[in-house]
Amino acid sequence: MRRQHARAALDGLHPARCAALPAPLLERARMSALGRRQLARAALRTQPRVFAPDQERWAMWVEEEPWLHWPQAELDAFTRILGAIALGPAVRVTVERSEVLFLREALGLEHWRRAQGADPWRGPAPEAVRNMGRALIQRCERDAGALREAAYERGKIEFLGHAGRHDPRLAERLALAYATAPALPCAKEAWLPASTVPALLAPVPVEPVAEEPAL
């Protein structure tokens, strides 16, 4: 179990956090015992609180925090979802056609729909969140790339805030999965309710299939 969690922690490191190793060399290092030991030593030197030898401590969070084992692509996708949902209150009050089209193109159709339909507040969103979202969109000045990046950064804050509410070490661990991360702690900077991330991470219940009557 200890080896399993140590391996997951190393795999969760963003390549930019691995001493700027080229991607092919990093993958080769991760695939060999010697390479992993070298990466582990470097990680322990730079982040002793996260990569201390007692890796069993992650076991208590593995089921509750499945992102501890996510690949980079899944982490990035979830972060973008959080950013879009956080911008939802501002997106929903946008009615001018050209701006609606810009937001839909910049966020992507799927994320734009999430921003339109998600209701983490279970009712009207706080006006402060709506105003901060509008200000963020306006700062991007119809630059689609800038808005995508700003939404991704907002998603990081929301995700790191969630992790930090549980334990500062979880936030530190999650921060290392990004090339860059905002200053910790992030919980007070989050716009979304604390229940948002757990609700999104909760497994979807499977409806039982009714058995057909025997002939």
C-alpha cells in the first residue's frame, strides 16, 4: 500500500515540477525503479510535507478524493469544469448576442452549457460572485485564449480550496499537479459553495435493472 501511494504521488506531479526534465526523459524515469527513486528524492527535497516517507497517510483520502490517482488530462478537464461553473452566474446574465457567442466559443460549448445549467447554490447565486465573474470576463477584452486561461485559473482556486478545507497537505499535493498554482490557502478565495466539488466527485448511482418475469 505504501508503494502504491508513493507511486500515485509521483505520477501526480506535473512535468513542469520535475526539475524541467524533457517529457520523454521524464516518462522513462517514471517507468524504471531507479528513475522513480531519483524523482522521489528530488520531490522529497523540494516538498517534504507532501512526499514524506509515511505515504500511508494518503490512504484515508483515496476513496473520498479520487483525484489523487487521476491522470493529467482528467485533472485538467475537471479544473476547467469548475472554472466554467464558477463563471456561471456571470454567463447567465449575459444577453448581448455577440458576447454570448464569444463566451460560448471561448469556454467551449460543453463548458458553456455547464455554466448555464449548473446550480451549486441551489437558488440565486450571490451578487458578489456574479460581479466578480463579470469583472473577470471584462478583463479578458474578448480575447478567447485569455478567458480560457482565466477560467482555468479560477478552476484551480476552486479545486485547491476544496482540498485545503480537508487538510493543507492535500492542497499542497494538488498544487504540484499543476505547472503553476495560486498561493495557498485558497478556500477563502473560492466562489463556489464548499459542497460543489464533493457533489461533482460523488459516483453516479446506478439504477437497478428490473428483471423480466420468467416465462
